[in-house]
Amino acid sequence: MFNNDFRMNYRLTQIPERTQQPRTSGLTMVMDKGLSINQVKDFLSVAGPHVDIVKLGFGTSFVTPNLKEKLAVYREANMPVYFGGTLFEAFLIRNQFDDYVEVCKEYGVSYIEVSDGSITIPHAEKCGYIEKLTQHATVLSEVGSKDAAHIIPPYKWIELMRAELEAGSSYVIAEAREAGNVGIYRGSGEVREGLVQEILTQIPADKIIWEAPQKAQQLYFLELIGCNVNLGNIAPNEVLPLEAMRIGLRGDTFHLYLDKA
């Protein structure tokens, strides 16, 4: 579908070294909120070399026509896909956990997100689901509430993230919603800098995917952690702008790597 050996189109010095696919850090996770099959093909032809995981946002997979055909296009491109954590919660609150596992198997989904952003799950129980699901798939678990009024103190974020990684999550996702205005962000979209920096004193940066749909949020993490920070909830049409910004080829990061490469 796309050239996995893609390299840049011409030579520039002083470009920071990006990790190469298949990556374990420097991930870009894209949120697909309803691309058509043809749009997926177009998206992969342009952005595929710079994308590592695709999330079918919230419960969109339930209402997506020709879902198996769409997933087959992603699979042909060796692109991991998973269903949004809200769908996991929708099954769970209906006492259909086993059904969810079967759905993921039926659709050949090899990544599963475990979240509790919309419902309350005792944390030991959540970690139990993570442990069970690691037998079937690569697990990503999301920490943080979708309720802006529910403020979690930094020590609790650290405690939850550490426990979920120990339970078997490959990565923990820092909640922000698709708009980037809850969780690690204030309602304005501003980063809760103290929270982020405290988390990083205890949790390895390469085990966290920061949901960062807004450019200013992406820039914050690039400046804080570097070009190989894991970023999520990126819109399909923002992948190339983000990749350019990662390596200093956008005004916001233009001087970040000069004389450092």
C-alpha cells in the first residue's frame, strides 16, 4: 500500500533522527472518525510512512458500512487498527465483555484499548481486564476522565499508569478527548504542565501516548520530550504537518534542532 522504506525526498543537514517503522517510540496515533474505504487508501498513500497506529474513534466502528473491507485495507498496509476505548466501555456497561473479545477476534483487531473515561470501573477490575486482554491482543490503556470536572491529582495519575503498565499495557494513553480539552489539558486546551512533568518523573516517556489533537499541544511535547515523543488523536490531514514539525521543518520548531544534529 505504501513504501515502508520511504525516506525523505532530498537531503537536508541538521535534521533530528526519527525512529523507523515499526516504531516502539516516536509513535503517531491517528484518529479515524469515519473515513471511507477510498479515503483510507488515499490517506495511507500520503501519510502511511508516518503513521504507526489508527484508532477508529469512539463507537464509529459500530455504524461504519463495509467495516471488514475497510479494516482489510489497513491490514494490507500492515497498519495496526483498534476500536476506541468508548466502545470497550459500551460493551462493559452492558455486561458484554466476552462479546467484545469475540468482536475483536472476528474483525481481526490486534490492538485493544481499555479505558474508563465514561464509566467508573474499580481500578483493580480495570487491571484485571488488561491482564485478560493481553492474551488476545496488544493492550493500550487510557488514564484520565472525559469529565472536565473530575480532576485527578498527579500522584494518582502516576499510580494508575504504573499499575496498568504492570498489568500488561504496552502503552498508557493520557486522556484528552478528541478536542484536547480535558485530562492533561485545561478547558482552554492549555497543557497542565505541572501534571505532565510530575508524571514524567515516574513513568518512562516512551511508554506514554499523549493525546494531542491541537498544534500547540503537539509543540509543547516536542519541545519537552523531543521529536520522538508518542502523540495520539492526530487528525488524518494533520499527519504530514506534524511530521514536518517533529523534525524542525515548520516555523514553530524551525530553530529547535539547528546546530544540534
